[in-house]
Amino acid sequence: MVGYDPKAESRNISSFEVAVAGSVSGLVTRVLISPLDVIKIRFQLQIERLSHSDPSAKYHGILQAGRQILQEEGLTAFWKGHVPAQLLSFLSFEMLTELVHRAGVRDARDSSVHFVCGGLSACMATLTVHPVDVLRTRFAAQGEPKVYKTLRDAVATMYRAEGPLVFYKGLNPTLIAVFPYAGFQFAFYNSLKRLSEWVTPAEGAKNGAVTNPGPVKSCPGWMVMGEPGREEYKIQSFDAETQQLLKTALKDPGAVDLDKVANVIVDHSLQDCVFSKEAGRMCYAIIQAESKQAGQSVFRRGLLNRLQQEYQAREQLRARSLQGWVCYVTFICNIFDYLRVNNMPMMALVNPVYDCLFRLAQPDSLSKEEEVDCLVLQLHRVGEQLEKMNRQRMDELFVLIRDGFLLPTGLSSLAQLLLLEIIEFRAAGWKTTPAAHKYYYSEVSD
């Protein structure tokens, strides 16, 4: 893992361990590329053309230059001035991304954040180690006879002859070059890592396994339907033909009509609240299976189109069936929770989910315990994620919830208790103490 990720399982890694890992990786990298770097510097310092046709040119090709340096100066010449300086870069990158997360201005796992933090961390490291890099370049550039015999001799000689600023020669162009270089390096690493986890989930798909991509406490892990010893999807309420359709979609999505599968899942989710609570992980498994098999997204496109249709008709759905409306909100929040890349929710679903929760926070909805219960449950499930995506809308939503709690016209005691609990839950950073949990939920049970 590179960069701060508050949801990563390896979050217990210390700053010292990050620094050590970064410095060791830098050491190995530098050992491998240093011979080419030495040859590059010799080429840059040579005034004559790099060509066989120029008899005055000492070096005219990579292989020839390598052989000549080896013959004249020995094998160690390829590692002159070899001092790795990766420790500060990785450590400062980790600290900067964590600072972004703490400030709450952007998601610390976003590629643009990685670009800026990567560039800044490289500049910080460059400012610190540039004197050493100047010395390394001088050692790599000198041939025979040697100008500088030891590191101490080089420091003293350069300081006497050129003054203290000699150790920062070339700093400006180095900073201009290193910021985009390191920024793109970290950003592309992040983007490619997310892409790989989209194509192949992080915990793999061995023997037909598909694991939960997100930190959903109620569903720690699961497998494709029917694998022995693993949890199965609750599809007993489907007829035999539909059960077979879903099983085939999970194992061989190319063999079925995926638009039909999407409609079947949505239709049943609007009728069965138990199924709507877990349909997201089934949809995720089908999307992963289709991507792995054919590299396409027919099912996801069909699913999102159908969700949009139901979203546009949400008021009619609520007027027609309160249970269907509650099931729809549960289902779209479930989809929002599961359809993600590297724990990043789909932006296309952020506003529709918010709009549904806003509707549940209206006075006429707060007077109905089913809608209050749905509102609180979904905020427990996706509230923290939604706030990271759009904090302003979450603030507006909780203004409605507080108003509903403080002006309890037609509000039941259970609804008041649930609203108070979710207000305190968010105020405590989307968590609650065991004592508060015991108080609220013992009251709900009573």
C-alpha cells in the first residue's frame, strides 16, 4: 500500500516502517540503475558527438562506454557516489496524504491527491538530499585521474573552491522536473492499482470465489452461490427458472440475457426488503464475473439504467407502495455500497442516494416509522462514505433531521429515539460507544 488509506487493513504500519520500506526499495532500485546513470552522465558531459564517425569521441555507444569504463576504472566505477535517498520521499508522501485525510478536503485515495502529494514529497526529499546528489554526480562524472579521492575530500574541495551554494547547483531545474515526474508516478500507480482491483478483486477469484470489496461489517466475506462451506444468496423466494438464471449469471454471464437479469434483480428488490439488503453483493459478483469473462459491462449498464428509471419515478413509487419505496432506498444504498473501485463509490449514484435520503427526512416521511427506520439504517451503512463525497449535502440533510427531531409533530417515541441516535452517531465521527449502543438499542428492543 502506498499513501494513507483509512480503510486499509495494514493501517497499523508505522511511519518508521514506511520510511524503511521506502529506503530499501530506493536502495535496490538505485543499485540496479546506477550503471546506466553513470553512463548517462558521461554522455552528457562529453562535448563530442556520440558517433563512431567522430574519432575524438571517447564514448559512442552504451555497450562501448560500459566496456571502456570497466577497463579503465573497474567495476566499482558504476556505483560511484551511490547514496540512496528514497526514505524522505515515501515518508513525506505518507504524511501528506494522511494530512489531506485529516483535513477532510479531498479523499486521500484520489489520484489527483496522489499527484500533488507525490510531487510535493519528491520536492521535499530533493531539498534535503540535493547536496548529496551533487556529490554523487561529481563522483560519477570524474574519470581518471580522480579529482576527488574520498567523500570528505570532495566536500572540502568543493566548499573551498566554489562556496556553500555549490551544493545546491541545479536545484531549480531539478525541482521543476521532479514534481511532475514523481506526481505522475504516484498517481499512475494509484490509478493502475484501482484498475487492477476492478478487473480482479483484491482478494482474488480463486475457484470461483468473489469477495466483498468494501468494509461492510454485516457481510465480511462471501462466495459465488452454491460453493460448499460458504454463505449462499437468499434466493429461495424465486421460482426455479429464475434461480437458475441468477446462478448462470454468476458463473457464466455470457450465457444469459444480462439486461433481463438486471430487471429481475431490481423487480424482486422492490418487493422483498430482505433480498434488497443483500442484492448489492450479487450485482457486484455478476459485474466482476462479466468483466473477467468478456471485459464488458452490459449488466452494470442495464442495472444503472433501471435504477435511474425507478429514481425518476420515486414519488409515484412511494405513493403506490410505501414498502416498495423503502425497498428501493435500501437497494440503491446497497448498490452504492458495493459498486466501487478500490473502495471508491460510483459518483453517478451519489446524488440519487442523497435525494432518496432527503425524501426520507421530510416531515411527512418522519411521521412514518418504516421510513425513519430506513433513513437511520442507510445512514449507518453509507453515511460516512456519502459525507466524504459531498459534505455540504450531508450537513443539509442533518439540518432536516434535527428540525424533525426538535419539532416532533406526529413523531413517535421510537422515531425520536432513532433520530437522536443517528444525530449523536454522526457527531461522534460516524461511530458510537458501547454504552451508547447499549442504551439506544436496548430502548428500541423494549
